[in-house]
Amino acid sequence: MLIEKENFTIYEVEELKDKFLKTLDEESVVVDMSSVKKIDMCAIQMLCSLKQSADIKEKDFSITNANSDILHALKISGCDIVLGLKYG
């Protein structure tokens, strides 16, 4: 699923909720964050919830194309570990 907005914040979470839930019907859950420049804790919480739901359904989960600012936000929140992010 491509997040097409520059901001992924509380304002976009409600708008994207149904799209996120539909990704759980796919073979794997891939969140492409190539357009995202700003993220807040509400959006991070949604990603963690999506990851947990994917785990329950035994689906692979990944976040792709996140820029360094997004990765930093995930890391300082401690959610990088929850989301299974690996650094190269």
C-alpha cells in the first residue's frame, strides 16, 4: 500500500484506516512510505496495530522507502523494533 500523502499524521489516519484494513486481505502487507515526509505518534501507532494484525493473520509485514527522518521517528519511539525494521 502506497501512502501518497506527504504528512502521515492523526489527520490522515482516519482517512487511511479502511485502506490499511484491506491490505490484510493481501498475501503480504507492504507499506510504501516513499511520499511521506512527516509522521506523528498516531500514525506510528496505526502502523504498529497493522503489524500486530498481520502477525495474527500470519502475513509478512514490511515498510519500504521510508526516509531517514521517518526511520529516526520510528527509532526514537521504540517502534522500529515492534515493526521489525532492520537497518543495513
